Amino acid sequence: MKRRTAWGLMASVVFGLVSAVELGWSHDRPDDRHDHQTQQRLTPFDREVNKHGERLIAEGRRIFRFDTFGSEAFWGGTLRLHEAIAGSRNGGVGPGVSPKSALSVGLKVDADALPDPLKHELRRGRVNLDDPAVTVALIRLNAVVGVKGIFDGNRIKSIGIQCSLCHSQVDDSLAPGIGRRLDGWANRDLDVGAIISLAPNLRPFADLLGVDVGTVRKVLTSWGPGKFDALLDKDGKAFRPDGKSGATLIPPAFGLAGVNLHTWTGFGSVPYWNAFVAVTEMQGSGTFFDPRLNDRDRYPIAVRSGEDDVRRTPDLVTSKLAALHLYQLAIPAPEPPEGSFDKRAASRGKRVFEGRARCANCHVPPLFTEPGHNLHTPAEMGIDSFQADRSPTLAYRTAPLAGLWSHQKGGFYHDGRFATLRDVIEHYDRHFRLGLNEQEKGELVEYLKSI
Ligand code: HEC
Ligand code: HEC
């Protein structure tokens, strides 16, 4: 037998280390054969579960960001929104939408989709943000968050929308409105009504609602930034009895894991609502079924258009719901930035929240909503029933509060009726006769900013 030389030994040790690292067996690297918390060996099926989860999350991210569900047939094909964006000089109609006006209605630009030279020019202020052709070029780069253009060479021939349109922000790292994506963060700058009202053809809405195009414009203009009305095309109720818009705030799509009912009025689960939106709001091609909407008194428009039972083919939605679901559940509520609240006051506020003010009765930490049937009647909440009455539940859902700091624009409660957190607390103080003093109210505000 040949004796090993020192070099040979060293080579095999080094080789051994390299292959151990490659195989992921080193102590510093996570491997997929053990649960790192318990150090238990994973069975082959355990590993399948992990892989399945990872794959669904990656797929879900792609769907959330980039999938249009075939909605271009409606936004481009029917409404011809792309023509208004391009403007007559770029093969569309009218003056077109410059990047400046796109940013001013809250559309966001994904800096990671921009080539380096363009980022450089943008930083130096050398890109013409008054030219609609630049907007079209940005759409072509897939850089306008939530908007997908369909192109024939340089010419935009249709447009579809994505979940990220309303439920993503960017971190403004390059310029205001231009930065890296923040999935799940509510876009409270986005003026959905203003964007839709640009469309050259609003007749489909007018016909659906049985009104004229002028009225449709008036309704769209009434929404304002950060709001959308997902029920208008079901019940036809554009305005509340007090004359204000029936639109609701865009909520975040993060921090939803563990929460039972979703939407402001608890319409259903995340996959329920995702199918509802993809098919009946985004007008994607897919299946949606909810016999609760088959109610002529409450949802006359939905009954007329058959939105209680939609079976469009091909179905581009159903196969995506699982991945989309898991992805949204995986998005955590973001931590508040350092220095954005007073730490000592917040920790005193936590005691008020869980104690004297009884907030935690409903906003049960750490979900900040009830484990269980998380709904309350308008009377319990001390507010009007307009929006609750539009939902099959007739109730308001206890809003999960984690990450609240990231969606303070536009106010609080479903319609933003309370402009500040202080106003929310004043409401509870009055309604529940809590008798909170000034200091306790201030501490509660700091706590709410910290969760
Ligand atoms: C045009 C803007 C818009 C688009 C596009 C949109 N949403 Fe929403 N989303 C809203 C609004 C507004 C609500 C609140 C509706 C309500 O409570 O009546 C909402 C509610 C939700 C909720 C409930 C959040 C909670 O707190 O319970 C989830 C989850 C959600 N959307 C996910 C999605 C997904 C996934 C997509 C793509 C399939 C999508 N949304 C597309 C505006 C939008
Ligand atoms: C009876 C149950 C209940 C109690 C008690 C309660 N809340 Fe709420 N909370 C709700 C519901 C339901 C909503 C949603 C109301 C709506 O959408 O109109 C809500 C909404 C909120 C919101 C707005 C969230 C958003 O995204 O706009 C804040 C902030 C809040 N509550 C804080 C508190 C604080 C602080 C207390 C204690 C002083 C408290 N809540 C006590 C049920 C409750």
C-alpha cells in the first residue's frame, strides 16, 4: 500500500472541505437535511414540504408582481388605456402621459428594471420626464410597477394590470417614486380613479352601471389617492348618503398570515379575495364563484353582469391562487424605521393598549386581530353602516395593525375617516368611555407607530 505524502493528505483534506461546503454540509451554511431550530433530521417528505413552500413563494412573488391574468383584454383591448398613455405622437390619442404625470398619480418605477446608464441619467436629472415616449419606454422595460405593456416593436398595443399596482410601494432610493420594490405595502399615492378616467373608452362602465360617461368620470374623480371601490360594479353604490365617495383605502397585503377574514368588511379569505379581484376587478380571464352576490336587492349590478358565477376561459387565475396565497402570507409586516417613534412612550403605550384602553380585546397581539371570527357590527364600533352593509358580513373586520406606520397616508379605518392616529384614539375614548388622559393618548399613538 502506498504511503500518503503530506501533500496528498493536505489535498484530500482541502478537497474534502470543498466538497462538504459544496454539498451544504458545513456548519455555517444552512442545509436542507436538518431543521436548524431543533437539529432534527428531516425526512424526505419534510424536504419535499420545504421545497414546495420555497417554490410556491417564488412563484407567488412572480405572480404578484408580473401576472396580468389576461387583464390586457379589458384595460387595453376594451378601455384602450394604453392609447391615452402613449399619446398621439406615439401612436395613441391625446397628449399622452409623461413620466412626471405618471408619478404624480402615484405610479411607481422599479429601479432594478432600469439599465445602469438610464439610472445614471435619471440621477443626474438628464431624462426628459415631460415626454410620454419616455413613459412608454419605461413600460417596455417592465419598470412601471403593476403595469404591463404589450408591444409590437416600439409601439404599445395593449396594457394589463398586476396586483403590485395597488399593493406595492418602492423605497424611493433613486428619486421620489423610483426605487426598489416593497411588495405588500399599500400604495396610498396611487390615484386609481384618475388613471382609469384617462381611458378613451369608458362606455363599458357607463353601460354596466346604467349611467352616462360623465357620471362615470365624476365617480372616478371622487375616489382620490390611495382609494378604490371594489363594490361599485356589484351594488352600483358610488356615494354614501352623506355624499362622500364610497371608495375604501387600499390596505397592505402584508402581515396577513394567521388572520382569518380579509378586507375591511371581512368578505373572505386571502384566496377568496384574490380570485374576486383578479376576475371581477382586474377583469382577468378566470373563474370566480360566490352565490352570496346572487342577490338582486343587494348586488343588482353583479346579478346583471353575472359576477356571482364567472367562468371565463382560458382560466388564467385558479392555478395561481395557491402560490399567490402563500406568497402573501410570507410577507411580514415591515419593522418601523429607527427613530420613527418614542421608544419609552411606546412601551408605556403598550401597557395602556393591553390594559386600561382594552384595545387588545379585539386587536389581540401579535396578530392584532381576533383569532377566530374577527368581525364587529357598525354599532359596536360606533360608526355608520354604509360600507358594512355592502358586504355579505354586514360587519367591519378588526384591522390587523402590524406595520401600521407604513400606511398612515390617507387616514385610518376603511374610508380614512380619521386623519391621524390621535383621532382614532379620540374616537375610541368617546365611544367606549375610556376616560384616557392626554399622556395615555400620546403613549398609545407612539405604541401604534411601533408595531
Ligand atoms: C386597483 C387596486 C387594486 C388591485 C389591482 C388589487 N387590489 Fe387588493 N385591494 C384593493 C382594495 C381597495 C382593497 C380593500 C377592499 C375592501 O376592503 O373592500 C384590497 C384588499 C386586498 C386584500 C385584503 C387585505 C386585508 O387586509 O385583509 C388582499 C389580500 C389583496 N387586496 C390582495 C390583492 C391581490 C393578490 C391582487 C392581485 C390579484 C390585488 N389585491 C389587486 C385594491 C387593489
Ligand atoms: C370592539 C373591537 C375593537 C376594539 C376594542 C378596538 N378596535 Fe381598533 N379596530 C376595530 C375594527 C373593527 C377596526 C376597523 C374599522 C374600520 O375599518 O372601519 C379597527 C381599526 C383600528 C385602527 C385603524 C387601522 C387602519 O388600518 O386604518 C386603529 C389604528 C385601531 N383600530 C386602534 C385601536 C386602538 C388603539 C384601540 C384601543 C383604544 C382599539 N383599536 C380598540 C376593532 C376594535
